[in-house]
Amino acid sequence: MTSCPVWPAGALALFLAAAPALADILQTPECRRDLTVANRLIAGIAARDKQFVPRDLAKNCALLQRNLDDMVKARDPMARCMTGHDHSENVGQMDASIGDIREVLANKCGK
């Protein structure tokens, strides 16, 4: 497995790392708290992207599974708390990346 299949997650993480700070968000204490947690999860995804190793299928599959778990957890607060164009762009990108990761896990990792 090369780093190519994990590119969507990495690109998403870099794109979204600052998104909650720049996005139109619901200004409630819950949304601010939940988006802070979501941002931490996305930062973790970006940090893990440096750990992928060409041809180490077991390690890469484990990293992808963790990225998927964190991305799914981050998606809900973004869907609830972001509004307007930011909501459509960011949640749509997350949905696409979640689908991409699930496809790689199914095709390459047997999950």
C-alpha cells in the first residue's frame, strides 16, 4: 500500500485544521466545545498521516481505521454546528473522505 490511498484523509485534515476558526458556526457553548474537540480529532488525523509507511499494510490499515473513527466522530459536531457554505463544503468533504477511507479499508484491509 502506498501513500496514495490515504491522500484524501490527509488533504481533508489539512483543509479542515483551521475550518472551525474560520467557518460560520452556531455560537453556543456546546458548539464551541464540540468544534474544539472535532478540531483536535482532525489535527490527530493530520499528525498520523506522517506515520504511513509504503508497503506496510498492517500499520497503514490500523492508521486508516483510526482516522476513520476520528473523522466520523468529528463529522457530527461539524454537521450540527456549522452553517451556510462552510457547512456544505466541510461536511461534504468529510463525507467524501469517509467514503474513500471505507473503500480502501474494504478493498485493501479486508474490513
